[in-house]
Amino acid sequence: MTNSDWDRGEIKRLARSSGKPYEVRCAQVFRAAGWMPYMGTHFAHAGNTPRELDLLVLKAKSLPSPDPITCQLRVLVSCRGFPSGQSPLTYSMLTSVPVLTPHLLASFRALSTGGACEVSGLLACLEEMSAFTLLRYTSLASARPLLSFDMIKRTNGKDAPKYERCKDGDRLLFSAIDSAINAAFYWSQGGKQEGGSRARVISLNIPVCVLSLPFWDVCIDEGTVSEPEIRHYGHQTLAYPATPDPRLVTTFIWSEEALGSLVAALDNLLIWFHSEVQKPMFAGLLSPAA
């Protein structure tokens, strides 16, 4: 039995629907702006079970110092495509109930006194400040935060299209966002680095979910459903289990066609980050005596 006589057109159609070409297109947007996207990276999840991340994207600037210090943004990207006739739907709110304060995960790795071993940790002092800075650069500082997700579909009815919620609800969207967040936690813990050792590095870890479509959004302030509107980007902050306290982490949700605007905002964030960690309050953070 052989597969050499299979229909090439059908094989091409199936490959196109796999989502892999879509991931490459997203990687190219970052690469064109001078970022380094990597495909095929993994992270440990739920008891060290390996899971693949769609894109790990890096950009760094060196800090002025006699010794090499790296200031890095690490973007953990999960890509989500949608079948024909289906669309993401989000629920947002601005005033009715207090929402969680946005945070990014900030981490560092340095050398212990005498350079005998590496030390690493989280930088809580940067997490809220960096999140609000990126919200400002993305024009999301005053936008309604996203609370939850749904999936809707349109089918051809006898007289007019029919619309209904998909049976799986938010599963497709939640699994993509969850992958990006868990990858951000993985890479921010234990001073992990990609592609070898860089002894002195400080990183912001930013989970991003890129959608192949813009999404419908409805505001549900006061429990009332507003007029739906199309949005190309938004943000959601969640509290994830951690010891000793839950960790807050903000995920950025973006449509593929608007991805260039996010990359530009991340470039501005790197400039801000590079300048911020040179302030006196961070002096000695990455010194050999840290």
C-alpha cells in the first residue's frame, strides 16, 4: 500500500487548515521588526508534562556596564485560528465590579557573591508598572478589560442565517490563553534562559494570544448586554495559583491583522524597560554581589 497517489490538492488543503502556516505568518511580523521568533519550543505544565508553545519571541538590549547585562523582553505567543463560520466573542466590563490590577511577570538571573553560583528570582516591583506602561503604549489603558470568552457560529438557515453559541463555549480560546500564561510562568521561574547561559539578565515575560480574526465584544456593565462591537485587541488579567500568594498576570489578545501595532508597542516597552532598570533603585540588582 502506498500514499504516493493521494490527491495533492486535498493534502494541500489539509495542510493549509492545520494552523502552522498561520503561526509562521505571525512569526514573520515579529522578525520583520527585528525580533527573534522561535518555533518548536516547549514548557513544562501540570506536573512537568511537556507542552509545545507556538512562538517564543525575544528582543534584548544591553545595559551600560563593564560586565555584560541583558535587558530582555520574552513574548510567549499562542496562535488560535477559527473554522469557517465561527467567531470569538468576548465579554468586557469597566465599572460594575472591581477588576484585577494588571501585572506582567518580571524575573532576573545574576551571580551570587564571588560569582560562585547563579541566583534568580522575581521582580514584583516591576510587574504592575510594566503592565500599565504596555497598556498605555497599546492604547488599552482606558479600554474595557476582557472578563471572559465565548464562541459563536453562523449557519445557513432556510430563509436567513442562524446564529448560536458553540457547544464547546470558551474551550478553544481558554486553552490558547492558558498555554501562553503557563509558558510565561515557566520561563520566568528558576532563571531559565534560551539557547545557553547568560549570567546576568533581567526579563519581562509577556503572554500573548493572537487570533486569526478580530473578535466581537459586548460590554456587560450593570449586567446589561450592550451593542456588540468588533475589536482587534484587548487584555485580560487573571489570578493564578502560586505559593505563598496567587500571582496576577495580564494576557494581551490581538488579531493577526493588527499584530504590527502590538509589536510597535513592545518595541516602546523595551526602550522604557531598558531606561527604567538603570534608575538608582535598581542599582546592584544584577551585580556579582546580588
